[in-house]
Amino acid sequence: MRKLFLVLLTAFVFLFAHFAYAASVKQRAVEVTAVGANRDAAIQAALVEAVSQVTGVKIDSNNSSYIETKYSSTESSEDDEDSFINNLDEVQSKNIEAKAQGHVLSYELLSEKTSAANEKNVEVTIRALVSYYDAGAQVNRQRLAVLNFKIDDDSKVARSFARLLEQSVSSYLTQARNFAVLDREYLAERDSELAQLLRSDVLPVERARIGNSLGADYMLVGTINHFSIKREQEVIAVVNEEALVAKGNAAISWRLINVPTGMVVASKLENISFNEPIADSFESALVRPAEKVGTNIASRINETIYPILVVANRNGTLTIGRGGDYISQGETYDLIEYGQGMYDPYTNEPIAYEEYVIGKVEITKVDPKLSYAKVISITKDLPAQIIPNTLIIRKSAHINQEKHVKTLQPNW
């Protein structure tokens, strides 16, 4: 029985590993024709071109005499393969592998002939099977990096507050699923993990994971301009007992910058005062204030670039294109209809859509990716089929009930 269990466990682990691998590292077959001074040089050039076609990485074939392969060629002899594989030393070969982002798993020599352009050269056509890393559809989203907030008062408690604030912003934006949030905090750890793939005992196909770092479209930067906190004994009225609390306040300025242009997309100064019980440590009192400020920053960024859209009307129940932890059942929102696009009279650049508050809705159900709302009040009938990108919701707060113009609505 134990032997059977081990066999089944081994089979499960193998299958799990197989499917996990298939979900990221994939394979593509391509046919390539190339020319070289001799047969080996032509095959080498063809393999380099095959990797370039699949991964999008262009390698100078004059400097890359090696790409690690597992050959299934029916045309080349064992001596030819050994000569080809050992062309460069290990250090240079690993460098080329990292640049190539993938590896030729196998190739088949389809044809070989004298080059029509130069009789001294050889022209070959091969079919190569190349591995590459597929990062998935998420990389097609707008990419945002949350950078470390600067601290004017560089105390230990202020640094803890800044770290919690950054984590809160990243968590919100990740769960909102509109941005691809890029990590900038654990770069050294990530580099160390990728460096492990260059070890000699790692399968060549695993190195397709190297060279896939992404650049940011936006970066969030900020400064904690003021931070103060103190301990106090305070009587809790409910139980009429004294407890240790942390009282403080903070002022945080932040900017969302478009990385390619350097333009400031959004900015604000956040002020917060807090009075929190101290649990196991002084820093534990910072969690809720940091989360509150982080949520304010992230929600403003998210709703500036990606307002919360109404995507469907099902017999009076509205389907909202956002769910997760940051929309809660029972919350009320203004229902807003977009009007005409507004343009800057000086530059003729698009500024925003006109916005009309046409009612209020209440969230009745929240799923991980969607939520649902009932209409509390409405000034006009809603169509059975919602026209895409015409209705949004926004938390009720200081908004003109007749007409309101957003400060920013890009991508329209």
C-alpha cells in the first residue's frame, strides 16, 4: 500500500509540474533559411534567427557562436554536433542564452545547397523548435511601479509607516486588476533567483524565464513630509479601563508620473490623524492609518485612469466591472452618465467627458472580479443594453447633482 501511495504521489507531482511548466514556458516551431561560410556556420545563423523570430530578441550572429540545443537533427553527425556545441566557452554561451530568452529544443535540417548569391557560402533551411516564456495577457495592461516613498523624518516608525503605505497601495492596485503592478522592492532577491537559472544543473529550457523584465508606463512616487506619533494612556469608555494608544498625524504628498514622457498625471497631498490602540508593538498601531492613506491614493489613481464602469443591466440589477476587497456590500455610489468630450480651448487636447449624475445605486453583492448594484434613485430610464463606456459609478461625495466635469479621463 505504501509503495502504491508513493507511485501515485510521484505521478501527481509529475503531472502538476508538467501543467505548471506548460502554463509559462511554451514552444513554437519555425522554419528559417540562413547562409554561412560553411554548413555549421549556416546552421548556427539559422538557429540564432529562429530564436530571434520567436522571442523578439535580435542576436548578432557574428558574436554568438553558440546556442544550447538538444538536437533531433537527422542530417548532422555526432562529430558535427560536438563541434558546434563546443564552439564557445561556458561563460559566453550563458550570456547568449540570457539574451535569447529561449532555447532551441531541437531542429531538423530540411535542405542544404550552395548559396546563389555566393558560391563559396552554404544556404540551409531548418525547422527549429524554440522555447519561450509566455507572461500571459496581464502584461498587456498599463504597467505601474510603486517606488519607495521618501521620508523627511527618517525615524524607524516613519520608515515602518512608509513601508506599510507602499504595500497598501500595491495591494489595492493589484486586486483592482487594471494595472500590471511591477515590483521594485525585492529586485535583489529576484535577480538572485534568476541567477540560479544559469547554473550548470538547470535544464536549458528553464532559462527562457530570463530576459522578460517589463518597463513601467507609470510610476508612483511620494514623500512623507511630516510624521509624528506619541504614546498615551487613554480610558476606553465601553469597559472603563485604561489602554495604551498611539496618537499621531502625517502629511503625504504623491505624484503619478508617466514614465516615457515625465508628465505628472495626478498628484495630491494626503493628511491623516489617527488614534489607534497599541497591540503587541508600537508599529502595530500604524497598520490601519497606512492602509487608509494607501487606499485613498490607490483608489484615486485607479479611478482617474480606469473609472468604475457599469457593464450590464439585468432587469434593473446593474453589473459593475470591479469587485474584490475594495467594493463592499451596502456601499452607495453616484450613477454617472458620460456626455460629450471636452477639449482644451488653447491646445485642442482632450480633457475629459462631461459627467451627469443621474442617480444613486447600492452594492448588493461582491464577487472577486464583478459586483452588483440595485438602483436607489434615478432621473432617467436606463437602456436594457448598456452602451459600453457610457456609465460609471463613483462614491458619493461633494459632487454637483446637475453637472460635473472630470479633471482627467484618458484613453478615450
